[in-house]
Amino acid sequence: MTLEEAELQLTDLFPWMRESWEDGWRQYKGIMHPEDDSRMRSTFIQMRAVIAAKNNCRQIKGLKYIPYTNIRHLFELHERALIQFKKLDEDLIAKNNHTQLSREFNEQLPLVGLPLLPHFTCGYVANQDHTEILSIQITFP
């Protein structure tokens, strides 16, 4: 799949993705503390974005939340895509520990029990101080 094809697959989801990350960011800004480390910030923002996305996905035809394993939260756009939410670095690469599951996701390998669909990452890029979101991006790992 080309980048252009991928963008066409998900164009109608951009507002939902953006609103989800913005909601997670707003919630974090309400509790942020100068001693929060990078992992705490990104985990909190990611989980709040996933919760917002889950609550709002019912409004989008064919989109559903899939709690995949204890720590992986995915969304399936019927017969089009699997989407995960992650913090991205400045090179638009998901920042996480590289587990077997993350490698399978990034390498577009089949995920047990899920349809064989392209995998996308919806993520945010923050400034160096983590005081603002610079961009919200869709990547096709």
C-alpha cells in the first residue's frame, strides 16, 4: 500500500483522531507536574486519548474498539485498517519497548484473532519540553 492509498483509507477519521489526542492532552495539562517523567506523560496522554477515541468511535460507521491483550488497544475500521494510538518521535516512529507484538504490528504481520488488514499508527509529536503537541500524524509502519 502506498502512502497516498493509506491516506485515502483514513481521511474521514482525521477529526476523530485529532479530537481524541487533544482530549488526552487537555486532561494531562490539568494534572501535569514538573517531576513527571517522559514515560508517565506519554502513557497518561495515550490512555486518555484511547478512552476518548473509544467513547467517540460509536459515532463512526464501521469503527470499533478492540481491547487486544492486556495492554494493546486497537481500533478496527471495517475491512480497511487496524489503528493503534502511540506517542511518536520527531521521525514519526512509535516510542515504545519493542516487544514481539509491536514488531508484528510494525512489520504488518498477522495478529492472532484479528482480520488481516493494514496496520496504522495514529500518534502525536510533542515539543522537547512536552508542553504542547506539535502535530498529530498517521503512519504506516
